[in-house]
Amino acid sequence: MRETIIEIIRTVGAQPGAAVEGIDLFDSGVLDSLGFIELLDALERAFGVEIQPTQVSPDAWRSVDSIEALMRSLTGDAG
């Protein structure tokens, strides 16, 4: 799951191929508003979930770790 999330972020991010682990994805500029929308779409397709951004804390999108935790909770994958 983690590898898929990282690959998606690297694909949709404002800085393709950038290092994405251990950083704030927005503060670092890896993700911007367009990248965020593309990230939502790609995550929904990759994991077969529907994500309502308004029902998820903004902090859930700030790092690979927080996105992975969110996807695990939405998919029921305890890891």
C-alpha cells in the first residue's frame, strides 16, 4: 500500500519524482491544490474507496504516513 501511495504522489505532485517521505507534502511544495485533486482521484481508483475530503481532517493529507493511515482505515486494512 505504501509503495502505491508514494508512486501516486510522485505522479500527481507538482515536483515529479521528488522525495516524499518524512516531509509535509504541502509545505514542501510536492503537492499543490491541483495535485491534491489528482491525488484524491488516483487514491480512489487505486484502492476502490470513495473519499469525501470534507469528512477528513486536512492533516490527513500532509504526509505519506497520514495518507497511508487514512487509506488503511478506509479499506479496513489493519496493516
